[in-house]
Amino acid sequence: MPQSAFDMLRALAIGSQALGLTLIITLETVLGDEARPWQGVVLAVMVASALIIALVRLYRNKRLQKHIAERRRAVEDEEER
């Protein structure tokens, strides 16, 4: 799996954080002090999305490492024959 120039997970992370921050500021502007509970919900969603993206990245990296190790073993086995 080659590393592409465009990292979709990074774009999702940046986009979700930017959207969340924009939403928090907009809620404060529109609702004033009544926005606090909604801002908390937005913050919780931002943290959850960051954790999910981090887990997906970890899973992909581990899968890539496993794939590379399997190919190395296959090449070593082929060289031994």
C-alpha cells in the first residue's frame, strides 16, 4: 500500500476539527450563554471523531506492517529455495 500524496484521514481530522470550532463559535454568537450545553455536545463529538480517526490510522498502519512482514517472509522463503 503506497503512501499517497493526499492523506484522507488527515483531511478528515482537520476538517472535523475546523467544522467543530466553527460550530462552537457560531453557537456562541447565535445563542449566547444558552449555547453552553450544545458546545459541550459539539466538543464531545469532536473528541470522539478524533479518537475514531486515530484508531483507523493505527489499524491501517498495523495492517501495512503485517503486509510488509508477510512479503519479506515470502521473499526470504523464495531465496532459500
